[in-house]
Amino acid sequence: MRAGALLLVALAAACAPDAAEDEAVHVTGACEAPVPWAELPAEVRETSGVAASRAHPGIFWTHNDSEGDSAVFALDSTGTVIGRVRVRGATNRDWEDIAVAPCSPGSGVDCLFIGDIGDNRERRQNVVVFIVPEPEPGPDSVSRPAVRLQASYPDGGQDAEALYVTDRGIHLVSKGRTRSIELYRIPPPFTAAPARSLERVQGLAPPPTSVSAQVTAAAASPDGRTVVLRTYAGLRFFDAGADTLRHVAQADFSGPAQPLGEGVDFMTDGRLVLTGEAGGRVPATISVVRCNPRGEAADSAPARD
């Protein structure tokens, strides 16, 4: 994340020290204004993804990014860390996103899917997704052994910070740092071997014209009907009822409250949880927001294939 968000860090630092508390974030589009941000503690100041637990409502899993500990943290909505779990058999080269989904389609057992997919220089030969049964959110514990699913892009290295999981597979969305924003997929089964080749599903947008439009996170709703992509500037919602995505709505954020937006997921009650990484004088934060993407008119410009 760090290199791609330097502009936004500078903008946040230009604000008065108390600006994040005193100024409201403004939202246009499919979402209401988020509830007040809660500050995260220093041990998760580089939060780079978030996933809402389905087994433990009100609990959110997060992790730090590049070369941090191979651990996930359980948070509540106030930002309090209530658990730290080391992921057995995993390494953290550049963890960028996390999802909660069935360990395999139809299994009825949820796993954490942790995307070691960051690649600022777009040179990695392979990316890795670690898959581990969702642990209990206890303090200083160790997970069951993780499955290490390795995959490569069909068109060369890509920087990606966004991952979501549906019955159709594990999906990665490229960030758009230097190239167009693309959707890729690893279809089931989610096994360690053999190494896989990511399937290109569709192009979602041309190369972003600004850092604020780069994609930093993704999530699928529990019913699989809706996918949300997070950018530094807001949220984009897609209908996921078909094999490809169709853009239906968006919400644009303005204000200093969470300029380094890094995580998004759907909660079980339909709201979204958001996390943002610390930068400059801006702390890492967590918040929730209510959105109604299905109430917005569909975008007249569909995603390009």
C-alpha cells in the first residue's frame, strides 16, 4: 500500500491535528455517512484487510501488511483487540486482504482466506492465498495448519490488494497501479497442489487517472449477490449474479477521517465494516456504514470485457 498512498498521506497530514475528529466525512451515492471512527491500537496500525466473522457476530478479523507477523487479530467495533492468532504454516510477504467464506463451496464450515498478493513492483512470479479454518478469537493462540494455495497470473505480475470468495472461486482484483483494473479467479477446489494459473474473468476499468481510484480491498455479500470494491475515495458495488460483474452503484467519500482506506467487508446485518491504515498523523481506524446499492440506478456504462 505505502507507495501508492503517499499522495493521500500528504493530504491527511496537511489537515489540522484534530481534523479527523472534528470534521465529518461526507458521502455521496449509495451509502449513509459512516458512524464515528474508532482508533485501532498500535499493534494493528498497518491493517490491510478486514473480514466480518459469521460464527462470532460483532467480531472482525484483520492483519498487518508487508513482512508483518503471520498473525490475524480479532477486533470488536470499538477497535479493541480481543484476540491474536498466529497462522500455522503461513508467512507474510505482503498480506493485503482477508475474507471469511466456506472452506470449500457447500462445506458449511468457514475458513479465513488470507491474500498474500501485494506486489508494488509487479514482479512476483506467484501469489499465495492461505486458507485456514476460522479460529476462536482467543488471545495469543495458534491456528490449525493453513493450506497454501499458490497461483500465477496469465499476463505477468500484478499488484493486487483486493480478494473476495464466492462459490465460483477465489477472486483477485488488481489495484490499477500501472495497468487496467482486472478481475481474476482461482476456481474450486481450493487445494494446495498443484500450483494454479489465475483465470482472467473481465476488465473492470481502464488504468486509474488518480491514486484515489486504485482498488485497495474487496468483499462479497454472504449471499454472493453483491460484490463491493474499495478505493481510497469510496466504494463501488457490483451485481455478482452472473459469471461476470455488473456495476450497479457507488459511494464517494470526502473528508479526512479515513484517507488510507484499506479494508471492507459485509456484516451479517447488511452493513459494511471499513478499516484504514495509519499514515502521518492519521491513526488506523475502524467504522461501519449502511449502504443501499440495490436502491441506486444501474450504471449505464457496463464493465468492459
